[in-house]
Amino acid sequence: MTGKDVWILPLFGDRKPFPFAQTPFNEGDAEFSPDGHWIAYISDESGREEVYVTSFPNPGRKWQVSSAGGVNPRWRRDGKEIYYLNQENAMSATEVTSKGDNFEVGAYQRLFQTRAVRPGKSYDISPDGQRFLINSAVDTSSSSPLVLVVNWTDGFKKN
């Protein structure tokens, strides 16, 4: 029996979907690298959700990209960095390099704290990796109460 899986739908040929990452664990949130040779996805095989990368179209060895939990992986447009949200909802990034079938995971960096709405694709990154667009939760604890004024036109009447 498998958990949630990553499937591929080819847009050519017989167009039959096929399982790509299919294990007893839950996989999802997959995204192709800019060059199309790699897929970043999440899996809970370690006991918590972490970001992994494997080759495409034939999955082989996989590399763990996150180190303290991770969801919503996104590739920088040049394919040299993967962004994701860690367990504390902080935006994180890990440098990656690839040459042929070899993939290397580099330095991890915590970028900034977010209030990103999860689950789902809750953010996007500018092509240069310098700006983030984040769907954030609104802090309602400090908002002002709604005041409804009825018969407000009575204040304009002259005596």
C-alpha cells in the first residue's frame, strides 16, 4: 500500500499518467527544475516532511535538501537554489548544483520568518530570487473592531 504519491501526466504520446514517486510514505508538492532534469518534492519518510530531489524522467538516487523539515519547494530560475518553508514557517534556501547525473546539496540558509498560509503553493519568487510574493495570514488579534453607525444622516438635520 502506498501513501500520497507524485504522478506524471505526459502531454504527448498516449497521455497516460504514471506514478513517479510511489512509496509507503506520503510524497507531494513536486516541482520540476528549470532545466527539467530534476524534481523537488516533499516526503514524510523521515517522520516529518522534508524536501528531496531526484532525477527526471527516471528517478534514481534522491538527495535530501532540507534539514529541519520543509514544504513547498521552489527552484530559483537558474536552478542553483531551492527555496522552501521550514517547520517554523520560515523561508529557507539551500544551494544546489548539478552536473549530468550528479546532484550536490550545498549550504542551508534561513532567510526570514513568514506567516505563509499552508498547505498549498503559498508563495512565488521573482526570477532573480530577490523578491518573494507570499500569501500570508492576517493577524486579527490587533485589528480594530467594526463600528456600525445607523441613522448617520440624522446628524445633518438642522434644528
